[in-house]
Amino acid sequence: MKDYPLTTTGLVSYDTEGKIYAKYLTRTLPTAKYAILYQNDDLGRDYVNAFKAVLGADFDKRVVTASYEVTEPTVDSQVVSLKSSGAAALFVAGTPKFAAQAIRRAAETGWKATIIINYPSSSIGGTLAPAGLENSIGVIVGTMNKDPTDPKWSDDPGVKAYRAFFEKYLAGSDITNTSYLAGYQQGVLLEQILKQCGDDLFARQHHQAGKIAERFCAADRAARHQYQHQRHQQHGLDPAAIAALDRHDVGKGQRSSGCGVGVGR
């Protein structure tokens, strides 16, 4: 944060979230086997590594994993394979489409596991409804959000502001899909950061934009020079004439407005 004062987090890290779930399972199912279905990228692997950090040497003995690629049509076979391991808990570390498939397939196969899904897949409208709400009963997920559909938050100022925003700009959309809420929160957070930065932000941006413009113009002049040099060669000029023309073009470019990039506030 010292080097990047205008940066802040928007979500809990996957590592932190994964460790929370791992610790929860070790308390609630201390001797059971756990299954992890994860997306084969940094998102999924971060959660797996979080479980490894918590379980340590017991990870290989107590956890069975299966990965999937985002290009796969379904994760049905992975869920069936994980069920056959005898795991009492299933943690899904992926995105909504595949989390919904996993929940639904687990129900279809009669797997009565404790199911935990990661925060990116926590939407009722985006994950649980497609999985079948009857199949999603008991599914667990950690969240830092206030559910805008929960009556207990009906008088909460933040939720009321979100619902007003939703009705104005997203009328007709599914408010149970909390992907909308995540986007709204990021916008509110960015607005607050900009307010706190004040003129300092614009000064930084102005300075940075000036440096970028200078580099762009330098690159533009170099490209023009190279182009003219190649044209001189194509016309069969002797080396002395080419050198003289190159000096003329460089001087002309330096005296001109260059690439015409300006930075204003």
C-alpha cells in the first residue's frame, strides 16, 4: 500500500476464503474426507493451496481433488468420481455455471455431502436457482454482503440505496443475482476512493499521462525516422546523402509538433 496508495482490495482473497472453509470443515467434520472440485486456473488452485496450508501433512490423506477446464461442457463426471471417494464434504472452487452443475449432479446421484461453494459462485439467481433451489438447500457459502432480498435488511440505508439504484438502472433484471450487487459495490468503492484522493489523484494522473505522451511521441519520431531512412535507401541514394537527409528529417521532427499528443487537465 505504500507503493500503491490509490489501491484497495475489493474482495476477500481466495486464499483467505479457502482457509476459512478448511478450518470450518476441520471443526464440523474433523475426521471426515473432503472433496474439492476446482477450476484449473489461478482461481481454483488458490483455494486448493489454502486447504493445503490448513491441513498440512494431512491434506493428501484427507482430501481428494478433481479439476475441470472452463471449456468443458459439464462437470458431471468429476462429481461422480469425487462421490465415489466417500468424501463427506464437497467444496466447489469455481464459477457459477459449474458450481450449479455440481450442486445439481450431487443431488441427482444422492450424494448427501456437506456442500460449500466459493464466494464468486454465491449468487442465488446465478448459481442456486439454476442448480434447483430444492437441490441447494443446505449449501454453504461465506459472504460479506447483506442480501438485498432478505427482509431483515429492508431498512438498512445501504441496501435501500442499492435497491433504488437497481430499480432505476436495472429494472426487470433478477435482483437475486448478486453479480449485479458485486458490480455496484465496486463502483461505490471506486467513487469513495476518488473522493478521498481529491486533487492529488488528478496531479498524479496528469504527471503520468505526460510521461506516457512523451514516450509515445519519442516512439512516433523513431518510427518516422526509420520509415524515411528506408525510403532513402529504396531510392538508391548513396550513404552520404542518406545520412544528410536523415539529419534533416530528425531536426525537422524535433522542431515540429511531433505526434501531436497533448495533456490537459
